[in-house]
Amino acid sequence: MPDVRPVVPPARPGRRGRPAPPPASPFSRLALTHAVAMMAEAFVTVALAGTLFFTVSPDSARPRVALFLVLTMAPFAVVAPVLGPLIDRPGRSGRRMFVVLTGLGRCALAVLMVRHRHSLLMFPEAFGVLVLSKGYAVAKSALVPAVVDEERTLVEANARLSLVGVLAGFVGGLPAAGILRLLGSGTVLAVAAALYGAMAVTAVRLPRATPRPAAPVDLERAELRRPTVLLSATAMAVLRAGVGFLTFFLAFALRSAGEPAWFFGAVIAASAAGGFGAAVLTPALRRKVGEEAILAGALLFPALVALFAARDPGRLFPALTALALGFGAGAGKLAFDSLVQRDAPDADRGRAFARFETRFQLAWVAGGLAPVAVPLPERVGFLGVAVGLGFAALSYVGGVRAARRASGSPAPP
């Protein structure tokens, strides 16, 4: 008797007979989440720029911006002592759920900012967005080892994530500037809220990761106080202070010169393009020189461009200086992360990244407060950037050489 059992059909192919695509890798899931988050950050940045800078006169904007910067300092009293240990707490889904919650929280706060963008309530809401943004950045950095196969690929993975983030910020910044011009900051914040919600959805599929047991406190402190780590952290803090200074200096300088809001958006896009270039080129640079050389160059390159800008500011050099400093900050951050992984390998990732990010953000705030508190001519502002970064580059090179001589170890390749 013939076999009449039904034939089990094969797995369904993709559309038009093509095989179904393979499942997304853990790294691609993290990259997608990061891309959506950075697009949302670009929309929030442009919305705040339109609300704080371009809806009132420069003189009226200064106290509002100063208040905003002072408020942004407060979250970082929370990031290091609270968020770092919270991210490192035991549990297989802890870091993933933390990322989801930062997306949902920022979505809710962005909706509130739409309603309160013309009142003082916007400042504590922006405060909350900033706290959660920094918490997300720390959790993302701590999640990277869970999405790569080998530790030696961490630098490349960090660079690829940086590349994704910069590209997403660039893609988000240009339409955000257009929406700001046509529909106002409320619509920009509404789009940011939608993007944050989408980010929370994508984060649900991130891989689980079990943090390692915490290192002894004395060992962690000793590792994070090695001369190379301390010198590099200082150099990175100067870079971040330069970014904060240039951002608010150009915002007021362009506003005083009568430039439209879209031009400030273009300057932000130039800075993002510089970070894009850093993410592309830094891994290749690392194959030729060490992290210290990359970090020194990250200080010196924008210093030289700012020096030319001080001679003839014009309309081109603000964008070129933002491009150069974006490149320097991006390359410096990749080199610094690699250096910390090299010289302090046993430090708890969440705590270490939270601690350094707190210092860097406070440097950004301090740099931003200077041009807000004291109006500066364009030439003086660019000259200040050039002198500050150039002096930091020379000091860093001298300090690293002295530390190498004192320890008797050769410079790394």
C-alpha cells in the first residue's frame, strides 16, 4: 500500500523564492539601537538650539543658556556613583533593560518638552534627558564586549559603533534643522520622542550579558591612576572642553552676526562629519602608531585649524574648525577607550566608563560656560581654542615621555 502521509513542506523561502535572510547578529542589533538613539539626540540638540538661541536676542539668550549649562552639571553627580554600579549589578538582562528604560524615559520627557518648551519646566526635563543619555552611553560601552567574539576586536567594534553614531547624527541633524526652520522646535521634539520610542523597541532584542564580579576597590583605583591613564584622561578632558567652548561660542557668534538657524545646523553637521572621518581613519592609524600619538594628534590638528580661523574667521572657518575638532574628539575618544582597555583591563566597565564620562562632561560644561558668561570676538575665541589645544598637546607629549622614562618601559607601537 502506498505511503499517503502528507509531505511536510520545506521552510518558507524569502520573497520571490529567495532564501530568508540570516538572523541579525548581536553587534548589528546594538548598532541599530545606537543609530536610532543618535538620530534622536541630533533632533534634541537642534530643538534646544532653536529654543535657547534663535528665538530670542543673543543678550536675552545668555542667562537662559547659562542656567541650562549649570543644570547639566547636576546629572553627573548621579552618573558615576549611581548609574555605574546600577549598570554593573548582577543579572543577565540588567544592561539590556537599562537601555530600554533610558529610551522610554527620554521618550516621555521629550513629549513633556514639547508642551513646556517656552517655560522653565523645560530645563528640568532637559536635565532628565541628559541623565538618561549619559546612562545609555555608559551602558552601551559596557555592552560592547557582549557583542564581539574576541577582545582584540574591541577597538574595531568601538570604531564601527562610533561610525554608525556619527552617520546617524549627520542624517538626523540636517532634517532636524529643516523641520526647525519650517515647523518649529515643538515638531522637532515630537520627532525625537518618536525616535526614542523606536530605540526602546530595538533595544529589547539586545543580547544578554552577565557583568563580571567587581574588582577590589584598591586594585581598581590603582589601575585607573596609572600615569598613562591620568595623562590621557586630562588630554581627553581638554578636548571635550574645547568642544563645549566651540559649540556655544559659535552659537552666539553666528547669532550675533545674523546667521540663520540652519547655518548653525550645518556647523553641527560639519562636526558630525569630522567624527565620521575619525571613526573611519582611526583604526588604520592605530595600525601605524600608538594610542598616545593618536591622542596628541587629536589635540594638535584642530589647534592648527583654529589658528588659521583666528586670522580670518569669515564664514568658512567656523565649519572647518567644527569639522577638525569633531575629528579630534572622535579620534581621541577611540584612542582613549583603547588605552584604558590596555592599561586598566580589570576595572569594572560600567564604573570606569561612568567615572571618566562624568569628568569629560563636566569639562564640556566648563568649556561651554566661558563664552556664555563672557562675550568674545570671533578672532579671540578661535585663538583661545588654538592656544588651549596646542598647549595641551605639548604638555601631553612631554608628560607621556616623562612617565615612560620613569617606568623604564618603551613607548607602545
